[in-house]
Amino acid sequence: MSNGKTCPPPDFDKTSPPWEKNLMRLITIAILIAGIYNTLFSERFFGILTLIALAIIYVPGFFTGNRLCVIPVDIRILLLIVVFFELVIGDGLSAYTYVPYYDKFMHSLIPAVLGLIGMMIIYTAYAYGQLKASLKVMFILIVFMVIALGAMLEMSEYFYDQIIYPFINTYLPTGLSQGSPLASGLADTMQDLYVDAFGGIFGAVIGVWIIKREEKKGDKHFIDEIAELEGIKKSK
């Protein structure tokens, strides 16, 4: 349900460098083509999920009742990368099945992206005086949150495999979400959690490095966009 707020025209990327906008368009086109192809000719379920994910990234206001109107270009690129490797490569092209350790790659990529985005968001709040905490505390908080999200994902995968999938596998044979041909169930889960932690740490470090680098260069478009996303800074 809408909260009465009207989203402005999507002109929020006008301050972004041309290479960022071009990269965003390239990934978007690749995902759109893959989503349409899979929906019509191949993995229909994952094709539909791909198109829904693309819509959420580009039209967040529709899905949030206009509470969230825009997603900054930098964050959108990161989300598009996750959608591409998860739904297009991992599920649509069955890389999870045919590529050894692909699940470990995704268990490092997704937490890294979450850690990077989380660090940028919390550091932006700090830079605008909305948060009082040391950089070390912020870093530890983000890493712990990413590890917690990884644990919740493992729990949801177990619930899906054990409770939901036995009832829907005839109609929606997506395959089990847990398990590995290279390790036992327990070992695979623990490896995933360790990789989640590594990805979260790596992403948080990169997030801090990027923001500090942009600050030294005097380029604040990126922090300003995130501040607008958080509601700290009002868009002009």
C-alpha cells in the first residue's frame, strides 16, 4: 500500500560517472535477455525470478509503497552483479550443479556485497553525524550482521529442503538447496559459514577503502546518494 509519497522521475544517476552508467546498462541488458529467454524457453521459474529481481532493483517504489524511491547507481550495480551470478549463471545455467565450488563462490560474493553496502550505509550515517561509533565498532557490527544473515540463509535452506520441497518437487523441481557432492552436509554448512564470514570481512574492508578514496578525491556523489537513500540528506 502506498504511503501517499510520490516518487520523483529517475534522474538520480545524473551525477554518476559515465563508466558506471554504461556498466549498469550492460549488466541490465544481459540479465533482461537471460530472464526473458529462460522464462520462454528454458528455466521458467528462475527466469521469472530474474525478471522480478530486475523490477525490484529498478522500480523499488512500486514494491515498497514509495517508501524507497531510488537505489543509488553504485548499489544497483552490486545488486545486479548478485542477480547475474545467482539467478542467471548459478540457477539458469545450472552452475551450482556443474561447476565445483560455485556455491562457495556465491557464499563469498553475496556476503562481500552485503558487507560493502552495509559498511557504506553505516559509514555514511557516521559522516553525516547521525551515528557516533568508532570505525572498529562499525566494522565489527557489519561483519557480525553478515555472518548472522549467512546463518539465517542456511536455516532457510534447511527448512526449504526438509519441509517445503517434499510437497512441491513434483510441480516445481528446482532441486535441493543444501548439500554438496564434495563434502558431507555438516561440513558443507560449516564451510559456507566460514566463507560467509570471509566475504563479509572483505566487503566491509573494501567499503571503507572506497569511501575514503572518494573522500580524498573530493567526489561525494556516492556518499550523497546513499545519504538520500537513508533519508539523511534530502534530494534537491
